Amino acid sequence: MSELHRGRNNRSCYFNNDGYSLMELVIVLAIMAVILTTVFFSVILIFSANAKSTANDIQRSIADCKVTTMGKSAAYMELYRDASNENVYTKMYVWDNSAGDYVESEPQKVGPKRVFVAYKPKTGTKTELTAGDKIQIRFDRATGGLTTDGSNPLYEVIYVEGGSKKYEITLTELTGKAELKAVP
């Protein structure tokens, strides 16, 4: 009799192993949705941070070139994407009286490949800065305003985009001011 009693108790402890319940599947799907959403928005934030950093670095390079032009000697800067289409750089050229030519500075990396950079000349349309493209930004030493050497146009706007963020650097011809603003 004790064995019958023991067997009956064992049968009541069996579990149904036919599969997952609907509630278990809903919970797993909800957890996966939260994880995927977090990863998605993290990636967007990283790309957005790259765009903001790139825009700030370009604006800073433009301001440095203007200060150098008005303080020391004639100077101009180039904004370009390297030939392998990887990164965006700025480089300043400063006039050296003893050499009688412009001396180039070390290139400064201002943005990664995944940041979109474009420019708009005063009399042109928005154009993406692609591999090997270079634009020159020059300043008048006397006034600080934007100028050109005749072979390069004046630029009105530099666009920087990454992730969900867009920025514009507006260049004012008369004063040489470079104003950075976020664009919706």
C-alpha cells in the first residue's frame, strides 16, 4: 500500500512538456523588443555625436584660419575627404615670407566616413564632399571677410549630417563669420 501511495503522489508532480505557453512567448518577444530598441537608438546616438563633433571641428578650423590670416600672415584652409573615402580632414596653409610660398600644416581629422559632408558655393548647388574632393576657404587679411583666389568659389554653407542630426555651417562673406546651427 505504501508503494501505491508513493506512485500516486509522483503522478501529480509531472509537468506538461508539450512546448512553450503563449505567456512565455510574449515575455520573450517583449524582452527582445526592448533590447533591439536600445541597440537601435544607441547606434543613432553614436552617429549623431559624430556629426556634431565633425561640425564643431570644421567650424573651429575655419575660425583658426581666420585668426591666423588676420594676425600673422596670409593663410587659407582646405576641407577634404581623403582619396580612400574614409575620413574628412582640414589642412591650413600659411604664407612663409622667407620661402615665398604657402607652407602646409599637418592635416587634422575632423570626421569619420559615416558622416555626410556637403558644401554649397555662392553660385551653385549643394554637392557632397566625396573622395579626393577639396574646397578652399580664404579670408581677406584686411577685413576678415571671405575671399577667393579666382580659381575657387566662395562657399555659403557647409552641411554635416550623421544619424538623425543635421548641422549647417553658414559662412558670411562680408565678415567671414562661420555660424553653426542644428537643422530640424
